[in-house]
Amino acid sequence: MSVNTDRYESAAARYFEAWNTTEPEALKKAVADAWTADGGYTDPLADVRGHEGIAAVIAAAHEQFPGFVFRPLGSVDGHHDVARFAWELVSDAGGTTPEEGSAPVAGFDVVTLDDEGRIRQVLGFLDRVPADA
């Protein structure tokens, strides 16, 4: 059985590009490139549909954690129209290898894709959050 992992990796790459975009107009474009028009994002702290709602959740994360970036942990796994991957939020100041334990937030996402590989829905799980979040 052959699985096209490029489809899942491409979707995850667009997802991380959106989550790491801070300029409002670029963020709108990145969200539109990654999600379907009626796409959704659900995690323990948010439940939104549509590009505007998703962009607002991403902007709020950057307000709460200025100077931090989202990066994948491990590889992207997928089958059919579903992919999963882990991620962490790390400080962007200090190179590409942040110290162990320096990520205040980490999680695991499951995404459903459309036929073009755009995200229909994200179900996010938070494995680590700051006590004051």
C-alpha cells in the first residue's frame, strides 16, 4: 500500500507558515492558502470557523507569546484525508536549537484535508501550557 506523504507534509508546512505569520495581511493570505473557506480550528481554548476566526486565534497566540514560533516535532503522519503531527512553541531569539524545556506550549494536531490538500478542520490537543494561560 502506497501513501502519498507529500500531501500531508505540504498541508503541515502551510499550517506552520500560517501559525508563524505575524503581519495581518500576510496572515490572511497564509490562512487562505492553508484552510478551505469554511475551514475550522478547534482546541481546548478555541472553536472557530472561517479564515477570519482562524486568523484571530493565530494573532491572539502571537500577542500572548511575542517573539515565539511554532515548529513541528517529529514527522507528519497521515492516511486518507487525515494527518497528524506534534508541535511546540519556542522562542525565536537564540538560534534553531532552543534549550530543552524552553517551549512553554506544546501540542498535537489532527487535520482533515480536502481533495486539494487544504485543511477542512483542525482538532488540536494541548500537551503543555503555562500555568497562567
